[in-house]
Amino acid sequence: MKVFIHYQPHNTADAFEGTRLRKTIKGACEAVRVFWVDSPQEDVSVAHFISPDDLPLLREQKAKGVRTVVSAFYSEDDPNASFLLPGKNLRLRSKALAFLNEADLILVPDKRIREFAKYQGVTRPIEVMPPAVRMNRFSKSTAEARVFPRYFGIRPEVKTVVATGSYADTKSLNLLKKVAKACPSLEFYFFGARRRYDMLSLSKRVASANRSKNLHFKDIVQDDMYRSALLYSLAYISNDDVRPDPIAPIEAFASKTQVVVFNSALPNPLLVEGKTARFFDTPEEMAAYLTALNLGEAESTIDSAYAMTKEYNLMSFGRQLKRYYEALASGEYR
């Protein structure tokens, strides 16, 4: 069995979550000896896609009789792999709905997103498959952790907090501004997606208004730079209350970086209060915790979160993928 795995961002400078997911899928295939290719071939059995922009290519593969799989809602902070429209109200892009309803199988990170997809009009089979993490890519002892502070000119004594998201998500940005303002002892770095046609960075300039000097708004960076930021930072702020955020928290767990979250009615199942993350009702409460954490005066969930990542390893992820691939290729899964 041969699998075609495809994800090609329009602009390599925007490569971010989608790229990380593609690497994980390929690594999982290698772990269970599933042969993959990254260019279309006549003899592939299954084609695996990540971005709704690949609808024409999915149709091309289906016309050849190739069965198709889509990993959806794993990379909502990546403008090239997002299935949702920007903004505070979760809505599927029209292209994304068409894309999902032509796939033979859809994989999503958790049950709440499966229900959301059905509510939005997705009718094709959906399976829940939590994300995996490549543990060997995250180690605070590596020189890679020092790339981020060196590139951004961060002094050795300065501790940082990292967050990701979209410049269209004003709710999470306003909360982040309040946290940074209430926590002047730390430097905050937000890596955000913006619309590809927003060449003047208008959305980023609007977001930057009235920010404190310790909050830095940046464009999305390459995978290696982001991983360095995560390894170096004291904490990661999850924006899961606004948009699905399945990949970044588990990578923070693997990085032994504290995850902090604003309370949500339907949190990511990976985010468990007191076990893998700390939840807060207000920006002031989160800021107080981060300040105490920086001083070594707050309890963290780093060790228990790191231990939990062992359940989400490449081998188990690969075995599950292989079962779906084989069922599709044999015609057992319909």
C-alpha cells in the first residue's frame, strides 16, 4: 500500500501548523512501515490531505479511483490549512464544506469538533483521532531553544510567554493585552495568522493598538523558530476558547512548557485543570499565576502533562492511521 500525503502552503513563509501536522503524519507512517509519497502517482491507494485549498487535487485523485482522507480542524492558526472563517463565530468556509463532503473519510481531533462539523453540514464519515507529538523534536537541553531569544534579541534574564492565533480573533487578542499589561515582569510573543491578501498588515496594526510594551505581535514563523520559542518560554497561552487549538498544547506539554487557558464551556479534552493545564476566569488571575510561576512560587502541571504525552506517540498514531488506510484501500470502510 502506498499513500500520497499532500500539504503545500501557498507561501513557505506561512508554513506553520499545517507543516507540523504533515511531518507528524509522515513520521507516523514511517513508524508503522506505511510507504508514503508527496507527489501524485498512479499507483497510490490512498491520498491524505490537510488543506481545503486542495479540493481540485482531491477530485483529481478520486477520479483515478484513489480513496481520500482529510485531517480537518487540526491547524486553525495556519492560514493555509484553516477550515474556519476568521472571526469570533465559528463557521466553515464554503470551500471547506465542499472539500469535506467529497472526502471518503474525515479525521478530527476530538468529539466536540465532530459534532460541530456535523452541525455545519458535513455528511461524510468522521472519526476522532487526537493529535500525536514527535517527542524527539522537543528537548529544552538542545541548542535549538536558544535560536528564538537570539533571533529576537531577548536578554538572557528575560522570561517569555508565547501564544498563537489569528489577528481576526479580537477576543483572544484583547484578553492577551490585558494579561501582558498586568504582568510587566514577562515578555509576551504572539505569532498570528493574517489574511494572505492583507499585504499592508492592517489587521496586525489594528491588533497592536493600545498594547503594552512587553507584548510583541509577530507574523507566523517557520516551524523550527516556533518550536524554539516554545522550548524557551515559561508558558503557552491556549486560545482554545476561540478556535480549536489541538496541536500547540500537546507540543507545549512535550516542551515541558506550562499551558494556561481561559475557562471555556467546551474545552479541548487534552486540557485538564490541574493535570495538563491551569485554567483562569480573568486576565488578572492568569497574570498573577504567571508572575508567581516566574518566581518559582506557583504549582505547575508540567510533569503530569509531559507524562501524558506518552499516550499520544507516533507509533499509536501510526497504527490507527494504518488501520484507516487499509480499510479504505480494501473497500471495507465506506
